[in-house]
Amino acid sequence: DEIKTTDNETFNLIHNLKQQIKETQDKLNKQNSEIDPHIKKSEIEQILGNVQKTITKKINQCYHADLTPVLCIGETMEQKLENKRETVLVQQLSKALQKVDALPENELLIAYEPVWAIGSGHSMESNDMISVLRIIKRTISTMYSDRFFTEKVRVLYGGSVNAINAAEFLDQDGVAGLLVGTASLKAQDFAEVVNQFE
């Protein structure tokens, strides 16, 4: 059995916090009051830190329950445009796994799921997975060993996967499977994706 735990919860939390602040500001503005709508860097860092602890806790809980976790990593559009993909992925992997007790004895699934591609209908170019795979392999091998990465780590791709692009990602050496989102909600669409494995 497998359980998905995702670093992308970070972005959902920040979005929700900003939305709450905006709603509060709107209410107070009607009363001719003022409120600072900005989230301070220290507040964001605190949120990120709490989310990171939650992710690590979930991973440990999976192993304690004899489940294989799926760790999702990926950059935002802003980070992509700023060429921060490698920095972001290395940080996400390092922080999520550094306090996991069950590694490297057990298997691990890592899903590269770029935030900007999720549900957008726009996936990354399949050839770009080559550089992502190198980043993941180098990071995991440095943290543990080449043998651990080769024998016990499987890398998946997720992010607007569909029947059109599924085969392209599966053809990439090192991609062990796909994390299918929107296309899995309709039986016909999902069946077409599954057929790409044949």
C-alpha cells in the first residue's frame, strides 16, 4: 500500500492564509479601519517549518504502518522562471527526509509534481525530466548512497498527465510511473492513460 504526502501543502497553506487576511482586511476597510495585508518573511518561514515537520511526521508514520510513502516535490511557476528548480528540489528532499528513521532500509517513491503544472492542462516537456532525475539521484545518493537510489527509490512524474503525454514520460529512462490527477477522475480518460503502459 502507498500513501501520498506532498510538500505542495505549503503553497495551499500560504494561499489560505493570504485569503483570510484579505477577507479580514475587506471587512475592516468597511469600518474605515486599517490592517497590514502583508505576510512577513518570518511568518512564512514559520509556516514552511511547520509544514515540513508535518511531512516528515507523515513519512515516518507510513513506515511504522508498513506503508510506502510517496513524497511529492516540485517548484512553483515563480521559482521555475527564476531558475530555482534545482535549489527548491534539493531543499524539499533534504528537509523532508533528514529525520526519517526508516531509511535507507525501506523503499521510497518520489513524485516530481511541478506546482505550476498541477491541474493546469500544461505539463512540462518530457525531456526536462532528465535534469530533474539527475537532481533527485544526486541528492538522494549524497544523503544515503547510489545503491539505495538504484535499488529502493522509484521516481514518478505527476502534473497534468494525460493519454497524450503519458507515453513520453514513461519512455524517459528513470521514470518508474505516473501520478495521475485530473485524468483519473473520468474512467475513459484514465483508461487511456493506463493503456500507455501496455
